[in-house]
Amino acid sequence: MVSVSIFYRKILKFILCLFIAQNTIAQEVSFLFLGDIMGHGPQIKAAWNDSLKRYNYDEVFHPVEQLISSVDFAIANLEVTLAGPPYKGYPQFSSPDDLAVACKKSGIDVLVTANNHSCDRGSNGIIRTVKVLDSLGIQHTGTFKNSQERDSLNLLVLEKKGIKVGLLNYTYGTNGIKFSSPTYVNLLDSTLIKKDIDKAHKQNLDKLIVFVHWGVEYKDLPNSYQKKYNQFLKDQGVDMVIGAHPHVVQPMLYEKQKANKKEFLTVYSLGNFVSNQRDIRKDGGAMFRCSYKKNKKVKLKDKEFILTWVYKFSLSNKMHYQVLPCAHKKYDQSFFSNNEDYKKMQNYITHARALFKQENTGVSEGRPNPKIHMDKHEPVEIHATVPPRIISKINFLKEAKAKKRKR
């Protein structure tokens, strides 16, 4: 009888542990924001696979693929059109569809498309870009095939694990090339944005993020225009602002209001994710990783940046591009065949870390590894999730044990 009692006790403990384990993962949704995905001429040439007679960008994303695919939502700025051939880089970009295919394969879930190159190939370029992304199952916002789709699809809702986050996207301009009917590009217009935000707040969102194309190229610090719009977005109840366009990294600021505990976070610029720009500061960028955790209220957690650097190298008489998580120990001096490349990467790391150390508030450097979000549970929450029949059996064993002691 004693051995049977011990056997059942172990089984019950095992079942209880399973129920506890199922609830140790809290309601938490993770995000990774990437900067400008560019498509300069040399990048297009490098992507051509002569033996297969097609383009392939997979190797560009390979070093960061695990990082990208480890989060619930990875979001990047697609700063090219997918307008079809002829494929060209600067100044009017059109990249092969294979670039978007590689984005999808690497784990990128969302591409924002409102930027100064949205109209590079006119209305047809806007329409075809949207169609390609739709065909690949990549979510997007910022540019639209027509006004009707803009009205219905402007607010992109990202929902998972009981947390509902909205995303909007705008650009300061389109290099003087106006979009024409039927297409639509979201421009930075305070009246328009206020209407969009008011409409978004009626969708029972937990949080609202705005991805903005703004600022002055190659400047390390935000200008008054960025600061003005950032304050405007904050005043409208936006929770997070992610910036792009300067092609260099700019400060990341987190603040929490004392009165109502409301959080607000700004990333002024993520810099280049991938491009052919090789000057120091332009040859790298930063990914911003965070998560929203729901426990009565939804709060920000794990606010961190991960530095990246674009490695351009020659192999078998052909140029190649790879985005490296450059702080990873794998990418030490021994990784590079040319020591000059290692020095350039180190120069970028030194500059970015110095800038963030001086200017960032509440955002620190994270490890360049995938993250697993686990949380401790309060005992009350655990008891609430265990079925009554299990609790009654445990209580029965406790009572039996107590009676045995009295004897």
C-alpha cells in the first residue's frame, strides 16, 4: 500500500508540474525592428546566380536569420520598389522580387513601404510592390494600391498571445515624385495622422507603434523636425516611434511618466540594415529588440539594441554581402580573410557604442543571440490554473499523510 501511495503521489506531482510548466510562459509578444533594406546596383549584381540564372539574396540574411526568426514579429523598412525589370539601384530603385523572398525566408514578418523611394517607379511600381508582398504573405503598410485599400488596410494589427498591437507608417516625402491616382502613399501630415491615430484607438489596441521615415541623412542626432513630430505622436497617445532614413544610427530614448506610469519609446534611426554604402557609420546599423508583457497592464520589457555591420567581400571573382551581428564572438579577427574589414567593423562598433552610451536613455545593448521569454508565476496564478480534481487529490493525500502522523 505504501509503495502504491508513493507511486500515485509521484504521478500527481508530475501532472502538477506539467500544468505549472504550461503556464510559466507569460503573455508576452516579442518584436525586432530592422533599418533600411536598400538595393544598390552592386547588391543586385552580387545577388545574381549565374549557374541558376536567377537572383538569390539568402546569404545576405543568413548570419542574422536566427535572431530575426526568434521573435514573434520582425519588422523592417523596405527602401526599394519591387517594380520588375529593369533592375536598378540609386537613384530610382527597383530590386528583384527575390529580395522580398529572402526577407520572408529569414523570418521578417512585416515590411513598411512608405519612404522617399516609394514612388521611384510611379504608380505601377507601388502597385506591383504591394502585389508581390501579398503573394509572399508578407504583411505591410505605408503604401497602397488605391484609396479604398488605404482606408481598410492602413492600420496593421499584429495580434498574438492575447496582446494586440497596431502599426502605422509614414514618410516625410517621396523625393519630389508625387503619387497619383489610384495609388496612395502615407505622408507625414499632422491632420491625417491625428485622424489615423484616433481611428486606431477605437480598435481596442493594447499598444500603438508608428514607423516613420524622417530626418537628415548621415546625421548622428535628430533634428528639430524629428523632435517636433515625435512629441506630436506622443501627445496623440502613440506608445512607440521607430525611425528610419538617415542611414546612420541615432539615439534611442525610453521614458516613463511618473503620474500615470505611461511608457513612451523612440528610436530616432536604426541606420542601414543592408546597403552598398561603405563609409564609416553608413556601413552598419542596429536592430531594436523589445517585448510587450501582459500582466493586468501591458508593459515594455527587454529594451535593447543589437549592432549589425554589412560585410562586403570578394569570393570566386564575385562580390558578396552579409549582415553580421557584429558583437557576436564568432566575428572576431580570425573570421575575416582581410584584416582591413575587421578594422572597419570595429570602427563602426566603437562609434555606435559611444553614441548610444552618451545619448540613449533606458535602452542598452543586448546579446546578439535569440532570446526565450520566460516569467515566474505567482502561486495564486498557478493554483487558479490547476483543475479542481487535481487539487482535491493532492488535498486527499495531504489529509491521509496527516492522519498517518497522528497514529
